Amino acid sequence: MAVETISKAAEIIKNGGLVAFPTETVYGLGADAFNPQAVARVYLAKGRPGDNPLILHIATIEQFLELADSPPPYAMTLIKACWPGPLTLIIKKKPHLPAWVGGHPNKTTQTIGIRMPSHPVAKALLQASNCPIAAPSANKSGRPSPTTTSHVIDDFAATGELDMILDGENSDIGIESTVVDMTGAYPVILRPGSITAETIWEVTGLKSGTSTAADTSPPRSPGMKYRHYAPKAPMQILKGEPHNIAAYILKQCTENPSKEHQVGVLVTDSVNNILSGKIPQNVEMMILGNNNNDIAQNLFAHLRRFDKLNVKIIYTEAVLDTGIGIAIMDRMLKAAEGNVFEV
Ligand code: TXA
Ligand code: MG
């Protein structure tokens, strides 16, 4: 990307404006993390509840050490192994920092979420801005996270709330970073991502706990209690043998063959092959991909396509629950509000 474009974006950040930018996970909607007016605009633009804190994006370890209060040794080990990359640390915040930093300007936070992204455009913007950038995913609250520039445009172009969108390729990973609470004696995964519990185990020798929305009240990661990644149509996740999934989908679709009742179907090649030639007219087929990395990369884009096609219901094949598959299932379950069918 042209140096002038990055300089212009950095000027906007420094002057309190909002810039959407690509990262290796999903696109972020950034503002100067220490400018309360700018951060308040991020919440307003997204329609984000004020009790849901933001991740601060940084470019250097020095910036991390200025924000984090005595990070545990295992956090430093993870940073060495995983940064820059798709790992967000929740850490106790330095006491001299403004009480609100890391969250909404009207709230107080004791902890702070920090991540050093690896995407070259994100890195260039952070370096040129020379400040931590508070950035949630660049979608309207509740919508699937954006993995292309056009997703950001779809959510925000009409509203004029963003001052600039930095163009990038499609996101490499496609789902958001792993969020890990590192305020205790051992790491606790608050949001699964491409950095898995196995990686954390291999790197630190520590078994990480997991925390789900049901675990604690109030939840430790406030974002987990909101409906997320949600397509407009209701969604069903189908678990079972490919033949059973195909048969179930065919039955559902043929029971409702009218063109007005569009059905979205999101399956792997193996189910698609079984269905081929038998798919009724009212079905919009999308292929998930054949491995979990491809599936992660494509999931949100497919959900957004179904919205544009105005489907009335979505059937999705469940994925293998290992590695990044755990994060994919987490996002699918949130999109489907836990609606799983064994077929
Ligand atoms: O990959 C990503 O993490 C992307 C890119 C843009 O970096 N960002 C992202 O941000 O997904 P957002 O705001 O959509 O999700 C951040 C999550 C939320 O669930 C939020 O509640 C949690 O991180 N979080 C942020 N700060 C926190 C804190 N201090 N304590 C607990 N949870 C926190
Ligand atoms: Mg988000």
C-alpha cells in the first residue's frame, strides 16, 4: 500500500477520526485508544454496548509494557511465540492509565485487551500513528465480522461514520483472534481462535481453562453474552454422516419448494457431491471448503452472502471440532443461537 495512503490514515487517527483497516483475522474499526471522543465514536458507529471493552492494537513490545501491569511470565512466553499474530491478551492495566482506557469512555476497566497484529497494512498504520489503536471488528454490532473491504463498505458506507477504509486482500484467517485472560495463575481462553489451547500448552506448558458465557455472571469477556455473527435468517447446524446431512437437507427443501422460500445451504464438498443434480430451485448452495482453514476463511463471507440473497433459513454442516475447528464451531453456534440437529 502506498506510503501516502498510510500517512493519510495515520493523520486521521491522530486527529480523532475513524479508520477501518485489514488485519490477518478480520477487519478492524480503529481510533486513537487514548482519545475519548474518538473511542466514543467507535461505539456509536458500531452500535456497540458500552459495557463491551475494545482490543488495543499495538506495534511494539514497548507499547505493551507501557500498558500492561506486571504480566505473568507465561504471558511473555506466549507473546514471544505468537506476536505479531492472532492472539489477544487480557492483562491488568497499569494503574496510572486513565480509568476508562480499554473500554467505553464512560466506564472504568481494571483490565485491558492487547494484540499486536501481523498484517502489513495494520502494522504500517500502527507504526505511522504511533499510538495504540482501539479497534473492534469493523462490522455493525451483531453482524458477521468483515473479512473483505466490501463487507466494511456494506455495513458503513451509507452512514458516513467512517473517515477512511484501508483496502486489503481477503483476511487470511477469517475469524477473530483468540482472546486469553492472563490475569490469573494460568491462561483462560475467553474466545477460541486459530491459536488453540494445544498451542498454548506447547508454548507455556500450561493447560488453559476455557470460559463460556454460561460459566460466570457477569461473563469475564463481556462480548460473549451478545448475539454474534448473526445472519438475518435462522440457522441450523447439522451434525452427522454426509449422507444423512444431504438427505435431511433435501427433505427440508422439497417440503418447501416455493421460490419465495429461499433456503441457504452451507456444506463441504462431500455433502455437495451427494446433493448434486438433486438440489431444488429454491436452494442457494455455498461450499464451506474442505479443510478447517478454508472454512474459517470463508464462513463470515458466506453468512453475509445469504443475507444479500435474503434466504429464510440456513442449514450448515458442522465441522470437525479440533484445532481451529473449535473456533469455527463457536462462531457457528453463536450465529445459530445454539441450534444443533443430530441427523
Ligand atoms: O481478531 C480480532 O480480535 C479483531 C481484530 C480487528 O483485531 N478484533 C475483534 O474485536 O474481534 P471485537 O471487539 O469484535 O472483539 C473483542 C472481544 C470481545 O468479546 C470483548 O468483550 C473482548 O474481546 N475483550 C476486549 N477487552 C476485554 C477485557 N479487558 N476483558 C475481557 N474481554 C475483553
Ligand atoms: Mg466483533
